[in-house]
Amino acid sequence: MALGKPPDTTTFGDYANKFAETVLKMGEKDRRVDVAFDRYRDKSIKTGTRRKHKQRHRPVRREIVNDSVPLPADWSSFMALEENKADLARILSNHLIEHSPEDEPVVVISGGFVEATTVKSSDPDLDVSSLMADHEEADTRLILHCIQWTQ
């Protein structure tokens, strides 16, 4: 899902709450919810596409140091920088795993943490070691999630 700026949010904490609420609501009838984020590498085949995107928007760096940082007025300019997207994925991943229910759905998150191969689960007994990968695209990470889930 694309990460747009939800209405009625003013800070990154509000955004993280809304994101967690949406993800958990989507999975409320399921036993497990998997969330995978893209990674942003300096040397990537997608660099050219990202450079073109930056040319259409005036990128603005906004470091997300805590939940109270205000959301930028120009969301497109914020999302034009890979560093901003990586910070956003990190804050959303940490918030979601910290606010996941103790029972079901089990939440499994990859790609959104500082270390590329980090995978976290809300179920401490779930072995997620087979999901540790440094794939750039969330799409290919999800293939690993599907394989692991069916075993």
C-alpha cells in the first residue's frame, strides 16, 4: 500500500497510530498480518527512477527523531527523499510491533528497521529467521513471508 498522508494527523506519532490502527483492522479476522517495506540503497537499479521523481518534487529532508515531530505540509516533497521514506518505515515498524496485540493477529514486519535483515514478530515463539533478507523491494520480501507462513 502506498503511504499517503492520512487526514486528521498532525505528527508522526498520529501517523504511526493511524497506520497501526489500519493494519490491525485489516487483519482483525486473520491469524497473521505481514508487513514488508521497501529498502532504499544508494547503488540501485532504481536510482534513475528515483532521480526523476526528485526532479518533479523539491525534496525536503525531515528527520523523524520522535513521535511529536510535525508532519510536513508538502507530503510529496517529503516522500521524494529516500532517507525520509526509510525514517518513516522505521517509525511505523517500531510503533506497529510495540502496539500489536498479545494474541492474534500475529504481526510480522520486515524491511522497516535500521538493519536491512531485521525481522520482528509480535509472537516471540515464532521463528522468523528464514525471513532475514536484504531485498530492496517489499514485493520480493513478501514471497519469503508467504513461503514461511505456509510451512
